[in-house]
Amino acid sequence: MSAPRASEFELIARHFAPLAGTRRIAAHSLTDDAASFVPRPGFDVVMTADAIVRGIHFLPDDPPALVARKALRVNLSDLAAKGAVPLCFLVCLALPRDIEEDWIAGFAAGLAADQQAYGIELAGGDTTSTAGDLVVAITALGEVPSGRMIRRSGGRPGDEVWLSGTVGDGALGLLAAQGRLPELDTADHDALVDRYRLPLPRIALGPLLVDLGVSCMDVSDGLVQDLGHLARLAGCGATIEAALLPLSTVAARLCGRDPPLLASALTGGDDYELLIVAPPSRAAALAQTASTSGTPLTRIGRFHAGEGVVVRDAAGERLVLPRSGWQHF
Amino acid sequence: MSAPRASEFELIARHFAPLAGTRRIAAHSLTDDAASFVPRPGFDVVMTADAIVRGIHFLPDDPPALVARKALRVNLSDLAAKGAVPLCFLVCLALPRDIEEDWIAGFAAGLAADQQAYGIELAGGDTTSTAGDLVVAITALGEVPSGRMIRRSGGRPGDEVWLSGTVGDGALGLLAAQGRLPELDTADHDALVDRYRLPLPRIALGPLLVDLGVSCMDVSDGLVQDLGHLARLAGCGATIEAALLPLSTVAARLCGRDPPLLASALTGGDDYELLIVAPPSRAAALAQTASTSGTPLTRIGRFHAGEGVVVRDAAGERLVLPRSGWQHF
């Protein structure tokens, strides 16, 4: 038996008010209906929203701090893809009645940790009960120099395709969490599961891309599917060279041993890396940006006349993929 | 049997992309990860978020257009209370699998109608499936002249308490919808139920209050409870004079016939009127503002030393209320 849950007002005062912005955001300890900020002259405001649902985007027994950080980070990843510097966020929580206050305390602790890590401030939100499953809906705001928000569109045939970090660790991490990669030792298993559970939004890299004339999106639904969106917006096709793909050491070992896993790596979701399309003339600038931001960037393919995305192996043979990416419904 | 639901991308393109902002908001037909806007010099950005859940905030068989409009309007009401002019909103939808595309089409039509009515633009959002119940989480943004966001705090003993519109129609409308006011004729029944189902955010009034040095909040959880928040922030008590309360014709008739209903009117939620606290010297300016905005404003009581909220009848006797307002959990 648990004690009766505190009122909404008590829960907010206890767990969320300490997170309320004070630096750029006037959030008034969340005692008001709204928060405000003074826009920075010369900057546009960028807005994005993403919701995660228990049983769909996270596991019922995931620690609440991790759930909070994932919910925030998937939004930060979108801001990074736009070249925006994170500013603030609002969080709506629909809480089943079986959620105890400890869960809420853990959730708030997760937000607190990532606010600190990513320099973002809580601006407000709403908590409500639900007879259904737990939903965390976050809206995040950031800033970019005026008129410089990076778009998904703008690529053209001949452009090169770049990817930050590594591909597939999120998808392989989900398989590991499901017990479907029993050959992994504990350290590798845990490292992959962590990558699935907790995205690393590329907020150091994103804002450095605004002057480079690139197109960009974050890879959340699978590399092949997401690259397909960029190619379609550019009215062309794309080829990925499998030999160029940046794989973590453990992903490379797994795919070497069991080649079909490469398809999972290419089409599973939860990478949250930046997929960047740029003319070849930008290669040196991108390499410099990678170095400045401390973020690995790898050229993995190119845009060309045609449509769709193909992946070719070292011999030039086309890999057959069972699907292109994550379907939301 | 229903046809398989379209993919998230198809649903967005079909139903939500036509609503995407183009006036102040660069929303790119919702094909991008984010939207942006150029802040207006001399204005602050105001942010608020509210979620509504099926079975808690709306009835399972409420028409989807009404659900959309209610979700949007509760946020617009918060912006109005801050004196903000609505700018844009983002909507996260967690949809059970039994929701059909017709429902989504109706929901989008409701948003479209209110976008038109309130001059607000869709900036983005997220749709996801859930094994639980339907959740609509909206974040709304607006603008106020720099440094002028109206706060809940700032009242003091001696201030007068004003209320826009009428009180209690929302709460009585819920009773009517539940079949608990069988003596009503059809027209009165429907009028009250409409007031429960569809708030009328006071966005014409709110922005006119920013220069008047008032405190304000919207009444969503019951007049007595919400006035209690304002009084507590002012460090004082408040008295409402029941004889001054603005009641609609039908509410006045119901409460006249069955006096305990007045307690429901004072403590039930869903009024979405503005509760304004101002020094007596502002009375003429408030009356002028009411006239300019076409919004009735009634002085209903005052702040004074002490704490808590009391309601007194014409004889000065204190009314005993069974509770002060809506509890969220």
C-alpha cells in the first residue's frame, strides 16, 4: 500500500518548482499560469515537440530518471538538427494512478541532471491523472541566428551524406535489452542498452552547422528511412556505402559475426545522430566542425539523380533490407 | 471493421499540414523537425502548457472537433490571463489504436476552426500510439509587451476582485451533461452543456489589462479555490459577496430554486473566466476595458487582512462550501 498521492500543487512545489528557470526564463517557481522570456535580438525562436509513451517508447520498469532524460533528449536532438541552442522546455505528464511519488521524484531528478548537462531551463507544464498509460509530452524551445534554422530540405544531386557518431547502437541496444543478443558480455551488453535507453543529442555540433549551408535531420526512425526523407525533399536518390558506415566496436563485431544484424542497425530507430547533407565543397569545413565540437563525423554516401535509398556493400552489391525504418503506428 | 490506419506521415500530411502556420510561423508544412518564428522587437514570449485526457477532462463520446477546441482553448485562456496575444501552438497526441482516421479528421477540423477564430497558428507537434487512453497535450505561445506579463501575484489588502463573464455555467453544465438537472428545458440544458464543453477564452480582454497594474488568473479549478491562490500569493484573505456574483439567467434560476447549487457554481471547474485583482483606483479603467473588449466585468469582492476565501450572503452570513475546487488527483 502506498500513501495517498499529494495534490498536484504539492507535487509541483516539491519536485518541479526547484527546476523552474531563473536564468533566461521567468518561470516564477511554476506558481503562475505561464512563463516568459525576453527574446535575444538577432535570433529566431525554434520550437519542437515530442511525446513518449510507456510500453511504446520506454519499458514499464525503466527508471524514472531515465524516462525523463530520454523524453528531454529526443527533443534536444531535434533542436540540434536545426542548429538551435537549447533554451527551455515545458513538460506535460499524464500519470496513471499507480504511479507513486517516488517515481515523480526520480523523474524530476532526471530532468535536473539533464538541465544541468544541456543548459536548458524548465518553463512550465502540466500534470494530470489518466486511467490509461503514462505519457510524457515535451515541447522544447531554442534559438538560432535569424533566418538560419537548418532545414531538412535544400540538398541536391551530387551532395555528400555525413553522419555523426555511430549508427545502430540504439537498435542493437534494444535487441540486447530484449535478451536477443545473448552472446554479448556484460560490459558490451550494458553499453548497447545504455545507447538505446539514453540518446546523446548532438547539441555541441548542431549550432556549428548553421553557417555551412547544409541540410540536416536527426536519425530517430532508422538511418535508411530518415535519409529517404532528406532525399525525397531534395527530389533525388541516395546511396549509402556500407563499408563507410561508422560502427561502434561492439556493433562492428556483432555485424561481422552475424551480417543480417547490419540491417537492424540501418533500419532500427533510436540513433539520435545527425544526418547531414552538404556539397563536396563543404567537406573540409565539416571536418573542422567535427573537430571543434568533438563530434565524430563520417561521410557515408551521396545524393544522385533518381529516387529512394540504396545501401551498397564493398563489392557494389545492393543490400536487401527487410524494411526501411520504424513505423509509428 | 475499419481500414488500417494511415502512417503517421500520411496522417500529418492529410490532416495537420494544412493547419501549419505561414503568417508569423515558419512551420514548413510540418515536414521538418521544428518550426521557427522571428520574435517581435519589444515583446516577450509567453509559454503555457495544458493536457487533457479522455475520461478525465472530456467524455469518451465527445465529438473530436470539440475535444480539439477545448484542448486549445484551455491554453488560450492561460495566455489571456497573462495579457498575451496568442501566437502559435504545438500539439502532442497519444492515440489509442481504436481511434479511426475520421476522429483525427474531426479533431483537425476543430483546430482549424479555432485557429481562424483566435488568430493562432499550428507550429508542430507529435502523434504517437498508446495502449492507454487518449491524451492531448498542447503548448501555446503568445506575446506581451516586454516585462508586462500579468502575474498572479501582486495583489494586496484593500484590492477589489473582479470576474469576467459569469460563474458556474461550466460546473452546472457538467451536472446537466450527467443528467443531474432534469428540470431544465432543452435550450437551457444545451446552453449549459455547451459552456462546460467549450470554454470561451477571454483573449480580447486579457491583452487590454497589461497596462492596468492588476493581478490575474483564469478560473479553471473553481472560483473559490482559484481566488485562494491569488489571496495566498498576496498574503491576505478574500471575501466574495454572493449577491454580486454574475450568474447567467439559467444559473440564477437554478440556484434560486435549489440554493445548494450555488456551491457547485462557486467550486466547480471549467469557468475559464478571468479573475482580476486591482486597487479600487482602477475601477473606472477596468469598466472602460470591459466596454472596449465587449467583455462583462463584475466586481465580486475584495482582499483584506487575514487568509482564506469566504463567501458571504446578502445578510453577511458566511456560506459553508463542501469543498473549494477541483482536485487534479
